[in-house]
Amino acid sequence: MSRLLNVIEERQLLGINPQDENNISEYLDYALNPHGEDKKQSTTSDVQVIVVPSLWITSTKHKRQLAPVFEQYALHAVVDVGTIWSPVTSISFSLLVLGSEPVSDVLMADFAANASAQKSNPVDRKLTPKADKSGELPNIVYTDTFKQFLAQIEQELFGAVTSAKKEQQVPQFQTFKVPVKALDMSRLQVAFYHPNNQIDINRYKKAKFEALEKLADVNKVNSVKRGDLVQGQVFKWSLLGIGKLPYNPNKLPITEGDATNQVLAEGDVIVTPNCSKVFLVTGKLNGVYAPAHSYHIRLKPNSAVSAQYLCLYLKSEVAKKYSLKMAVGSVIPRIVLKDFRQLPILLPDNDTLAKSDELYQRLQTPDSDLDKINNLIAGTHDQGRLQDSFLLEELEKLRISKRVIIEKLIKDDLKELKVSIDKGLYKSSMVICGSILEAIILDWLSETEKHDYYRDNAEISLSKAITLLKKLGELDYEAANAAHNIRTMRNLIHPRNYFQN
């Protein structure tokens, strides 16, 4: 059996209570002190492995108890192994490899980040029985993917196979190393150091940032005391329809409920502590209570950013990477208020501010004009600045929103096309086919070349547009040939072409 897997299964012998200091002491005493034959053998390598709830290495309270461990041992690896007790609890665990000898680099890996959405659970739920009412852990069966992940980590740490076998093995999972000099022992979560969460250093150095608390008042929304409890209209995240673009402002996400200590005003921004949901408060929500346990943001007078820009920025990759790095909590990752207030906000120039405000409006408006969207896309170029990266990222969201609009228009045309074909109206069918094709091709070319061909007075021909997309690598031979065939057939509606063909 894999040594790491053995440690994980052995961890099941002790109960878990992340809030109980005695529980931490009992487990560390058990894991780090020899007892029994197996333990005596494992200490000969001068390497110890412990499995702890991720909360223990992110919470100030628990890190205090782990401090003596890091004084006695050098850290060799931090591996996020995920919800290894998922039939009983959703708490995530981290595996720490400790050694008596210092190392120059610390190995890191995250199982959930490596596995697909379907295989991110390390436990085989089909083979693992459900937990009974006693609360004891059932016989947990781990997936083959998880076992392979642990085997690769063990290979990289201990070199458990011969050099001949090593040449044949190809790493299946992403791991990375962090120089000990760059390690912050107060930030041991893998996500903080993960390469995917690092930003473009060159662009970052050139950009100007300001802490969120310098630009706005940021507070946590709390429930009122029971003695002061009153009922009122309260904002509710679940009624917002997150992920359904565009947002319908006519259906207000409010419900009757317990009041909180914060009343909303137009221009406020509310955010969930894990930064997964962000909402800009409209005038229709004036006087509504903010949702409990969320963060409330109100811009200071003469702030360098707008509420629209801030709302987009909090959803951006830059902010997302910060939240992933700073998140704590082993069940529901979240950013503590202190870290959230320190969130670095990219200060925009006037052009970026204006475009972001328009972008926000376009994303929120169900009937956005396609030509105005194309105009925004055509007018935004990457000049090597972090502001450009931000705008281009938001434009990609706008493209998705635009595709929803185009899809709706095409669906309507396709319904009419089916009626025409069913009734044998073939000339009408070819007109509709040509119209659909031209709409897609011109829009596609406008996005690709960042030029609004809808407004171009030169009026590029459909034939040339198809050929251009092929040269640009957007269309392969078969697709371009099919497009030209539709175009040719559509042209048969002209009398001259009809009689000649």
C-alpha cells in the first residue's frame, strides 16, 4: 500500500473536531511519536506525514498549535487531498510531509484542481457505505484516480521506483515547487502559491493599485440582536438567478425576512464572503436590507472607480486569483474581512473606466444592440497593460451575452426556415439560409479583426468575408466550402443567375 494512503487511512482512527484544541494535540502526539512496529519502521527515514483539516493551517487559532511542529521539523510538502471523509463531512484535508533535514523547495499539489469535476471527490461513493447514526466513519474506499495522485506525489517525494521505471512514467497530475525562501508560513494553503493563481508580473508592476478600503467603506453585514429583531424586505441571493444572463431588473431579488444591520442604497455593492457572487444595487432596491453574512461596499466621495467598474472587477480573474490565494475555511472557502479590505483594486484610466461602465450596461441589458457591442469590441486593443487584460476579459463575457442574443435571432429564423421547407418554398428557404449565414459570418469577422463590418461603408461581400475567415484560420476547408455553397444557392434568387444555372 502507498505510504501516503496508509497515513490517510490511519487518520480515520481518531475523531475530528477542528475547534477542539485537545483533538489537535492528541492527533499530533499520535502521528509524530513512534508507537508500534509500523511507526518504528517509518521513523527510520526521518520523514513524518500528518493529515490535518485544511482549517488547521489557515486559522490563526490552530496555526498557533502547529507552530512547535514547524520548529521541530522542516516542511517538505503540502498537498490538498480534499474531502477524504466525504460520506460524513465536507471538511477538506491537507497532507503535510515533514522531515528532519531542510530542503530548498517545498512540493505542492491540489487533488481537486487536478481532477475533473466528475472525479474531484477522492472517495468512491458507489463502493463506500453510508454513515450510520453513530457518526463513526464507514469503511471508506478511495478512487483509483486519487490513489494514482498519491502514488505520483510519493514518487516525487521519495523516488520509490527504479530509474528504468521512472523513465517510462509520465506525470499525470500537476505539481509544483515553491522555494523555501519564498514560503510564508502564515500562508500555507496550496492555492496561495498555485501557478494558475499568479498574475502577469510584468503587467502587474506597471499597474497602479489601491486597497479597497481606501476607495470604499467595507463592512460585514450581521443579523440584528434578537431583542431588536424586526421583519422587512431583505435581499436574497437565491432569487437573483446567478448565471442566467442577462439579469432581469423587473424581478427584484427580495423577500420578507429578518432585518440586518445594513440598509441598501443605489450604487452599493454586495459580495458573498467567497466572492462568488457580486451585485450592484439599483435604485429599486433602496431601503432593502442587505443579506446577512455578506460584505457591503459603499464608495467614498470622489472615488477613483465607479460602482460599475468595481462590480466587474470583483468578478474578474485578477480579483478571483486574490480570493483563491487568501481564502480560508475547509468547508466553504471565504476571505476574512481584513483581507477583503486589503483587496488590491486596479486603478483605471478614464478610457478604461468609461468602457467598463458601458460594458456593465451592455451585460445587464437584455436587448443590447449588436452594432454597439461590436463597436466596443472593435475599440479595445491589448497594449500590454493590466487594464487591457481586464477589459478583454470582460469583453469575452460580453461576447457570450451577445451569442445568446444572436442565438435567439437565429432560432426565430430557423423556425421560419422549417415552415418554408415544409411548404416547398425553396427560394424563400435559400433567402433565409443566406441571411443567417451572412449574420454569423459578418459578426464573426468583426470580432476576429476588431473591425465593425456592419457599419463599414465599403460593404464587404459575403464571399470575401468567408475567404478572409478561412485565411485567418477561423474556418477550415469544409466549413468554408459549405458556406460558399449556401452563398451560391442564395444568389440563385436573382433572375440572371437563375436562368444561367
